Amino acid sequence: MNPHKSKAGMARIWRALLYSRRGLRDAWRHEHAFRQELIMVLCLAPVIVLVPVSLVERAAMAATLLLVLIVELLNSAIEAVVDRVSLDHHELSGRAKDMGSAAVLLALVLAGLTWAAILFPVARSMFS
């Protein structure tokens, strides 16, 4: 067992929240892509509330936006670990970074397709 980790209780939960807050702060400070995606999420969030769709559709729209941020955080973590190990070019390092980037791309495609599938019928009914 890792001696640096607490065993249980509210203190562990509190520290986990502080670490998470620090992770979000560091992502905002050091990761340009995370900032761009967070701004995109904040711009699109009001649409979720304003568009006349079901609760399940709203949840799907919100979930795909959160998924983009989650995957970007994981991608940034992979990049940080790879860079920590070595800044030298290595095939496996490049592969890890490329796969992380591909995961972000797929999350963005999923978000776009989900939003399109929900919003196109709404727009069509509004303008017909």
C-alpha cells in the first residue's frame, strides 16, 4: 500500500477534491486545448437549457460535452507523463500522444453527431 495515501474517511475525500481542483486549475493554466474546449462547453451550455428537447436529450448533450473535457484531461495527463519521462523523440511516446489526441477527436465527433441528431429535427420543425 502506498504510504502517501490516506486510508479512508472524510480527510481522504477532502484531499481528493483538492487534488481535482488543482488538476482543473493546472489544465486551465497550462493546456491551451483544454481552455478552448472549456470555453466551447460554456458557450454551448445555455443551448442545452434553451432548446425544446426532452430531459434525456438534454442529458445526452451535456454528457457529450463533459466527455470532451474528460478525454482532454486524460490526453493532457498522458502528454505530461510522456514528457516527464523524456523529451527525446521515441516511437512509443509519439504513439501514446497520437492515441490520446485521437481519443479527443473521437469525443468531439461523438459530441457533434449527438448534438446534430438532437438539434436538426428541432430546427426543421421550427422552420417548416
